Amino acid sequence: MKAAGKGPALLRLNNLKRVMTQLRSARITSRQDLALALQLSKNTVSLIVDDLLAQGLMNELGPVSVAAAGRPKIEISLRAEKLKSAGIMVERNAIHWRVCDYFSQVIAEQTWQTPTADPEHLLHELVEVCQTLHAAHPELLGIAVGFPGIIDPQRGWVHFSAHLGWQDVDVLTPLLSACELPLRIMHNAKAAALLSVQQLDLDKSQSHFYLRIGEGVGGALVEQGEVFVGSSWTAGEIGHLQVQPKGLRCSCGRLGCLETLVSQPAVQQQLAQRKAGLRWQNASSEPQIVNEVMALTGQHVGYALSHVMQLVNPASIVIDGPWNTHPAFIQAVEETAQASTLAFTFSHTQLHFLPQRVDPANGLALAVIEQYERAIS
């Protein structure tokens, strides 16, 4: 009897979750179109929509003229500014946050430099940031805080971060004690992966791999619309795939990781070293040097991605990096990946080179929204 009593309530909550997710995707729709898309009765959808209207979370935009006879559709849309989320990204000596509406549009943001080597000092600063954001935006559904390194999202721990110099830091507990909002702790690249799937409108029923190149090199596998973290939270750490066993020493302590070859500092150093030789050459050789470095960087990336294609077999791979504007880089990635991968596998993997960088803070804010939709189910 107890379970039977819970059944209808759980069903209503599940239907609400599906409606909210569809409203976020469609932006503007109607009761009839919602019912059709979700295969729900018109009465069920109308009850949910009427409740959202009563709460002030939705607008009726007016009737849509239709050629066929019958009742015209009334267009509806969520009041996205009434359902906000925030993402706070921690990098080496910097904090960057964004507040977004329910459609992931940026409402406010801020970036500043700050020491990050001392966890206690930084956590005190993050507490203040969370409290300030909550006071300024009472509509917040939650806050997600992102870090570089090995992150346990369940316990909210930073187990290891070479970029911050942290080891075994409990992040979630001090934040929870000072902030009444739902909190989520994530890896920056994994949060960015969620946003890339949304921006490219990729099929969430399939798997997609996201590669981020910046100060370091990170990655994430998005499976069925959720980030797969693995048993020790290191799934997707492509930056520490060893590609040169006798190569340079990485920040992780090992030799020849991909990060030592294709990260932003590594490539900038290669360019600087080669350009320094131009003092003894014709300066017109500089474009050729840039193309050579971009091609070599693309080869390293393409080789690493061939392993991803063979082992994970994602439907698509999203490359998010500063070299995406260089044709030599893109060509080298594609050619090397194709040459290093089974032909059948490569032909069924789509490569996306993002023209604009994904902001992880935006991805963190999106993670809050997706957690909210799961929670109401």
C-alpha cells in the first residue's frame, strides 16, 4: 500500500522532469507539441504547464495561426531568467564564474587572479563567492564548482591536482556548511564536455568524447548524456596518455605524456624556440615554422585520438583547442587519426573542431540544471 501511494507522485515528478527537459531543448513550443514529443496525454501536460504558469515560471506567448480548422495552438516558453544556475571554475591562480539562465545564456560573469596553492585560503574565498552569488541571484537552483585534477564528484574531493599543487582536499564539506544551495563538484573539462554536446546538438543516446587543450590537456566521455568518470575518476584523462616513452617530464611526474607535446605552454615553447632561430634566417620563414609546429601538434593529437576511437568507439569526438583555426593542425589530426585507426571505425566517427572555445564555467552551470532535472524525478 505504501509503494502504491508513492506511485502516482513519482510518476508526476518524472513527467515534470521530462517536460522541463523538453522545454529547455525546444525553447518555444505548445501543449500539443509537448504531448506529442513526450508521448504524454494532453491532460497530463496541461496540468504541468498550468502549474508552471501559476508559479510564474512560464509565459504564454499567444496563439499560432494554423491553416487547418480547429483550436489554435498557444505557444509557451519557460521564463529562463527565473531558473538560474552558477558555475565557478578554479584554475591555477585564477577564479572565473558565470551565472546562466535555464537556456545556458550568460547573465553575469567575473574573472580575477588569486593565489590557489593554499587550499584553506582558496576554500574561504569560494565560500564568500557562493554566498555572494546566492544573495545577488536568489533564483539560483544550485552552484557547481570545477577544478583541474583527479576529482571525486560524489564525495566532493580533489584527490590530486598538479596545476594547483593539492592532494586529498575535501572541497564539498566547507562549502556545504556555508551555502544552503545544492552544490556539485566537478572536473572543469568534464563540465565543458556536457556543454559541447548541447551546443553541437549531438545525439544523447550515443557516446561522445571531448578533448580540451589549454594549460593542460583533458578529456571526457559523455555517455547517454552523462559524464563517465570511471572507477577512480580518471576516465578520459587523455592528457596523460604516454605517446613518447623517452619524452619530456610531465607535471604528473611521468615521461612523454600527450600534455607535454600539445598543451598551450608546450606548443608556445616550441614556436618560440623555432622562431628564435630566425635571427640567422629570413624572417619570411616564420609562417612555414608555424605550419610545421601546427602539423606536428596535429599528428600527436590524431595519434592519441586513434586510441580513443579504437578503445571507446564514440560516435563523435569534439576537439576544443587554441589550434583549431590552423588548417595544418586540422589536416594533420584527421590524416593521422585515419592512418592509425581501423578504416571501419574511423568512417563511423565524426570529428568536430569547435570554432569557439567552450567555457567550463558555462558547462558547470549546465551541470547544475541537469542535476536539478534528475532530482525532480
